[in-house]
Amino acid sequence: MSNRVRLLLLAFAATAALAYAGAALAAFTPTMSVSANPARAASAGLTAIRVTVPREDEALAKISILVPVGYTATFGQAAGTQLGSVTAQVQVREPVAGAVLPVTGTIQVADPAAVSASVTQCTGTATHSALWVLVLAAAGTELRVPVAVDTATAPFSAFASHVLQICLPNPNIPTASGGATFGAKLINAQLNVRNVFSTPVTAGDYTWRAIATPWPNGAGAPVAANTREARAHIKLPVTTGITVTTAKRKVRGLRTVTVSGTVREGGAPMEGASVRITVGRTAKTVRVSANARFTASFRLRRGRYAAALRITTPERTAAAACATPGPFQAGATPVPCATETLPFYEAAPSGAPAGDNTLLVAARAFRVR
């Protein structure tokens, strides 16, 4: 077993003896959700990874994100290449204790010399498949957070293709002692990674996993005994069908046109998703039903039109969340599962480029005679 795998195993399934001495097991319920655009098999594009930690919980110290088997990745970009965007919120201790600050920035390929020391401190080695850096701006101050990316090795290669590791400074100690700038504690962050990860070639339900460990409420090492798993599903593909039906009879020079269709996620109805249908200057918003259908009617004059669909849905809790053990549990102290989600499809967060939208779109041209 390699040193890297040993280090990951320690982080994923450490015993209580490794925890910070005297630290109580406080609340720590991280959530991860993932989205893809386009949301179909064998596609590169946008991979959006969202991590949330409730503000009343302990602060995130380290997170390892496990990309499912079947995904492929493109590495080797030159240092400085922009790979995407980041939007986040942090709760600070200064200058106003408890204030929440927005954070925006970019994901770039790192210069290894610039991040080697911090990456080694986080992961135990400076050698990785790729090194990225989150270049962030908060309250006029630049923050840089390294990300180590690796091709998964045994035993993790049984269920993961790649591993992303991120470490954050302790917000509960002074900056002069290595603490976080402003005493910043992560509440949520969304990494929008472009043209790096490609979805699997086969349709199906793929589970991303995050293993997260918190800081103690004070000085000390991360509380390994409070490590938690968060799961996020991607169900491929998302498919949309559109039908336009025009009434035979005119009323006062107008025909009733019905725009209907279906939205399915991995073959199942995306029940509750919001569908905004725009025809000409008129827009209507409807919901996807339990049988995957949506419908809306318009009164239109003679002419050529297009029905444009914009489909959104928020992050959702998976049915029977955390009902099964994680695949890394055998022969180790169990890592409890905290949360399990289904994908979100939404407009890009404030501060992110419009191209980082994960919302789903479709269109159908038609003519009214």
C-alpha cells in the first residue's frame, strides 16, 4: 500500500485516539451536491460541486472529494490556465463577528513551486496528478487555497476514479498562529470546473462521495473522530421532450397553442422541477408532474414562433438517504454518513460567469397558421 493511500485511509477512517485530546464531538453535518451540464453520458463540459456546512456546525478542516468510477479527466494544462470559477460564503470573526461575506474567484492550474509546502502539509506528499489553486477575493483581500487532484489508487479505485483534496485553515485561532484570514469559516462553496471531467459513457446513477473532517472549537488538530461522509448522486441522462399542439379553431384571430412535454432524470420523472416556457413575449412557469409531464397554453396570432424551455430544480435530499454503508467501511472504524443528495440544476450563483449555469434548456420551433 502506498504512502498516499495510507494517508487517505487515516483521514477517512481514523480512530478516536487520533482526535484532538479533550475535544467533544460537536455537530458536523456537511452536504455535497453535484451537477453536470450537459447532463448526458460521455460529455465534457461543466461539473459543478457544491459543499455546505451549517454555520452552527464546527468548521471544515479537510475535505476529500471522490469522483465516481466511469468519469475521465483531462490534466496537463499549463500553470495559470483558468479551469473555472468559485463562489462561496464565509462567516467571519473580524472585523464584524458573525458577518457573512461573499467570496468569488477562479480555479487555476497552480505553479507547483508556489503550493508545494501547503499541499504537502495537507496531503502528506507534494506529488499529485494535478495541482490547482482557488484564487479568491473577499473584502478586497486575495486568498489562495490549493487543491490536490489524483487518479484514485487501490483500494479507492474500486469506487472512485479521482480524488480532490482541499485543506482549510483553522478559523478559531489567530491568523498569526496560522489561522484563517478574518477568522473565516466556510458556510458554502461551489466549484464550477470546466472541461476537465467527462461523464461516464454509460447512462446510470453515479455516486460522488466527500469525506470531511472538522476543526475543534479552538486550537488543536482536526477532530478525526468527527469525520463524516456526504454523498451526491448524478443521474444520467436528463432528457426533455417537447410537443406543440395548435387548436383548429380561432377565437378573435387567435389560436390556442399548447406546449407540453416531459423531463426525465436517469429515466425517472424529475418531479417538481420548474419549467419556464417562453413563447414570443409571453412566459409561463409550470412544474413537472409525477408522470414527468408539464403543460402550458398560449393564445397566439399567425406567425412563426419558438417555445424556449428553461428547466431548474434545487438541490434535493435523496430518498432513503444514508441507508447503506460507505464502500470504504470494511476493516476500518466506520465513517458515518451525514447527508445524501440529488443534483441541482440552477442559474449560476451571483459572481459566476453566465456560462457556469447548470440549468437545462431546450427549444422547439413551430408555426401558427
